[in-house]
Amino acid sequence: MPEYIKVAETAGFGPGMVQHAEVAGQPVAIANVEGEYYAIASTCTHAGGPLAEGELNGAALTCPWHGGQFDVRTGEVLGPPPRTPARVYPVTIEGEALRIELPEA
């Protein structure tokens, strides 16, 4: 059975916002896309840029370093220079607690 950990609160975390979290020691970007929450690895697969510091436009998260874009829902690369998708994490909400599934060891 998957284990989920609390990483944020939904209160004050409106659509179009991105937050940084740590999940099992890994940086994760939490994004609110039109009221739905998604979690994607926050390290850009191109040069390691901090995706949680990037700009969210719809479901497209842009890396602040070189402008690569990822779909926060799937991790798919939407625009270069990255070629490798980013990992995504299952998200659940319990009350106002936003929880992310811990990755398997």
C-alpha cells in the first residue's frame, strides 16, 4: 500500500501557483492547475534547474534557467532543451492537507 506524506496545505495555494517541497530528500514542485494539484520532480532533466522556481502557464512549467518546459500532469517535455521527461508523483488531498506518494526505495 502506498505511503503518502503531507507536503503543503491547499489553503492559500491558488490556481497558477507553484510551491517547493521535499519528498524523501528529493526536490518536488507542487502545482495548482485550475484547482487540480500535481507534483513533478523539481530538478530539470536538462541542466538541473529548479523547476519550482519556474513559471506555470496552464499545465506547462517553464524552467527558469534555460526555458525548457514540462507538463506538470505527465512530466512530458513540452519544449527544449530538455529531452528526458521529469518524474511525476501521485497527489491526494485529505481535508486541506496536500499529500504526495513516497517513491519506492
